[in-house]
Amino acid sequence: MSGRIFSGVQPTGALHLGNYLGAIRHWVRLQQDYEAIYCIVDQHAITLPQDPKELRGATREVAAALIACGIDPTHSILFNQSTVTAHSQLAWVLMCQTPIGWLNRMTQFKEKAGKQRENASAGLYTYPVLMSADILAYNATHVPVGEDQKQHLELARDTAGAFNRQFGVEFFTLPEPMILGEATRVMSLRDGTKKMSKSDTSDYSRINLTDDADTLAQKIRKAKSDPIEGVSFDPEKRPEASNLLTIYAALADRPRQAVEDEFASANFSTFKNRLAELCVEKLSPITTEMRRLLADPAEIDRILDQGAGRADAIAGPILRQVYDIVGFRQG
Ligand code: AMP
Ligand code: TRP
């Protein structure tokens, strides 16, 4: 084993192609070489309002999606965050090591809080500290994520360093980000300058892993394009075409340049038809398997509970050592 991986995904709606290409398919591959811990971060989800019933459903749905994508829960650890108390307990300790100035720099808070910053929850503001706790509670060595999480990971490293310095220990490992592949930032199908996201109000902006073949093909056909002839990669001038090329290359597991060469003189609709076929070919088996798993929610719960037990067995002792280092009297 070359180290211990930790990563997380929010249960705030169906997983989409950005999650899959930017993160999950790498998580699947990494299971072979690393001890892997994958967490459905329900405590992160409530930093924005969630409907309780939907949150519980989405947690099971994300678990099913991860297993359908190839996460093996008998090998890797798969669980939901709120079932392992060490995350929030460690977050408090780390909160006390994190200067407010560091949090003020987080761009995702600014984006998510929008104009209503004064009304945003303290949870949304301190979200990156909970994320640091997720990782440090396992002393994970590597964290595979999409581009958008880079700044949060830098904060996790800084926080680990601040704790070690404050207490004069070499306790926390500084986790390495792993931002892998070509599709580290998959963009919206409606606007090539915006990230594909679960929270976009238009369902046509993203491909969900739950979409059936017809919906999926229709979304690709309706994806925004441009009037320029041929298909080429130029994120500045042709953000939409560039995004679709990147998606194609990532799904086909081919270098982007090769795909660009192949479609250089093709018209856009031909390219989109081929991309739609490729999406259906790669994603339909995942969707089918996910539906099968979701028919038995008790089995998903059993898998998550088992994962929580294994996660707690690692994080519990680490938290107790942290409590000892900071000087908490423990019974
Ligand atoms: P989230 O849905 O925000 O919990 O993200 C789960 C994982 O998917 C994280 O590693 C993100 O960096 C990654 N991710 C989310 N959206 C995208 C996107 N549009 N492109 C690439 N990776 C993404
Ligand atoms: N913040 C991440 C996201 O929105 C999810 C996440 C929470 C995470 N805790 C983590 C990712 C720990 C990696 C490691 O995508």
C-alpha cells in the first residue's frame, strides 16, 4: 500500500458527470494501491438548507452511485460522515487553530454565500475546517478531488501544520492533493464558463448518473455550441466546444489531442451524436446497477453502518491522541 486516501462527496442531489470524471472514477482506480476511505459528507450538506427526507434519500443514492461506479465497500471504507463523531469533535479543536483570516480567503464561501453573506450560516463559513478534520482524523496521506477543492486542501495542510507547531509535535501528516486526469473541471452544458454543479437550477446544465439513455442523449444534443466550423479546443474562444471535447476524451480514455484531431473537420451535430453514444455506453451500466442497489435500501444501510464501524476504529484513537495533546482530561 502506498498510503491512505480520504475523499468526500456531498449528498445534495444526484451525482453528475463532473463528480464522476473529476473524482469518482479516480477513486475507483486508486482503491487498488491505497487504503481508501470514502465519505458521504452529510454534515457538509447542511451548511445550506436541506429537506431532511431528501437528505436521507440522497445519502443512500450517493452510496449506491459510488458502489455502482466501482467502489468496493468490502475492501474500501464507505460511510456517511455524521455516523462517525470524530469528524465534528476534531473540527472543534482545529477551529481553535485556524485564524479567521484564512477562512476569509476561501473563494467557495464567497460564491456560496453570495450577496447574503451576513445571513450565511457559521457552518458554511467554517466548512473548510470540518473538511480538514475529515482528512486529518485519519491522518490521510493523499486526497483525490476535482480542481474546485484545491484551496480547501491547502487550508487542511496549513491547519495540520499550525497544530503541529502550536503543540510542538509531528502528529498530523500534511495531506497531498491529487488532482487527476484531464477533466478536473467539467463545465455546465449550458454555459462553458460555469462549473457543472448539483446546485445549478437547470437540469440541462448537467448529466446526472441517474439520467436514462434518452435524457442523456437529449442533454448532449441540446448542449450549447457555437457557430464556428469544425470542433476545436480553445477554452477562451470556444468554452463549450472545449468542454465537450474534454468530456469525450475523459470518457473514451484517450488523449484530448487525439479526439480533437479526429473531429477537427466534423460538424458539431455529428460530434454531439458520437458523444451522446459514448455517454450512453459508459454511463448506462452505472445507472442500471445503481437502480438495482437502490431497490434494497436496507442493504445500503448495512454497508454504510459497517463502513462507519471501520472508520471509527481508525479515527477514534487519533481523536483520543489529539485530546491528550491539547490537554483534555479524559475519563
Ligand atoms: P461535491 O459534489 O461538491 O461534493 O464534489 C465531489 C467531488 O467531485 C469533489 O472532489 C469535487 O472536486 C468533484 N467535482 C464536483 N464538481 C466537479 C466538476 N464540475 N468537475 C470536476 N470535478 C468536480
Ligand atoms: N468539500 C468537498 C466538496 O464539496 C467534499 C469534502 C468534504 C471532501 N470533506 C472532504 C473532499 C474531505 C475531500 C476530503 O466537494
